[in-house]
Amino acid sequence: VKLGLKTSKQVEAAYEEILSAVKQKYPHAVIDGVSVQKMARPGTEVIVGMTKDVQFGPVLMFGLGGILVELLKDVSFRIVPLEREDAREMIREIKGYPMFEGFRGREPVDTSVLEEILLKVSRFVDGHPEIKELDLNPIFGYKDGAVTVDARIILEGNAVS
């Protein structure tokens, strides 16, 4: 990942660096291209994840994202499929919920957008039983929406997509 690129020359140099690093570490890798995206403005970072529990099947996780998920482990869980009330509860039961209300002058977060993301991920996972794990981290939450900055899906059989 390369951040803060402002010119086409910087994008070109970053592309070459990425390709060089991959070829050095994985010389036989087949690279079909890279993704170039507009830099997202900072927001409140959250995570939505899914893993399969042996007994319960797909389980969704929600919490503060980025490095905070590793540091604080402030997360909630629900079994798929989710109902709107499940999504609402998942968001409100984490200790970091006050951050979504505009804590200490920060921009509040539209939690109804986060609920929609949880519901859409629940439907997606429920409709694709081949998904073993899913991580959307971070998702930047804003007062007027949200942007998923990074996503990872692992399929059964360890295939990465």
C-alpha cells in the first residue's frame, strides 16, 4: 500500500516499487495489475469481519478498526444471518460507541450506514458458503457515509480473493 500520492509520476514510481517488491519475494507470482484509488479522508475506523465457527457457522464481528482492534479488542459478535436489531446492538454494545457520537469534538458517525454495511455483509456471507473468512478493515465512518479502505476474503481451501 502506498499512501499520499499526488502526481502521476508518484503513482508510476509506487507501481514499480510494488511490482519489484512482489517479484523479489514471490518470483513466480502472476500479477494482473494493481488497484489505484482516491485517498479516503480520515474518519472513525471500524472493522467488520467474519469467520466460520465449527458449531455455529458464519459469525460476524464489529468493532473499532485499524490498530485499535488489535490493541483494545473492543468487538461484538453475532451469528449470521443478522436482523437490523442485531446490527444496531453490535454497534452500540462496544465500549468505543461514544466515539460515534462525536466524542471530544470529533465528527459523529452515521451509525445507520454502519448497520447497513453489517446487514449487507451478512447477506453476502449467507449467500456464499464458500467464504471462510472476511475482513473489512478499516472502514472509515463519517457523518455522511462510510468508505471501506481495505478488504480481504479467504475462500474454503485457502484460496485468497
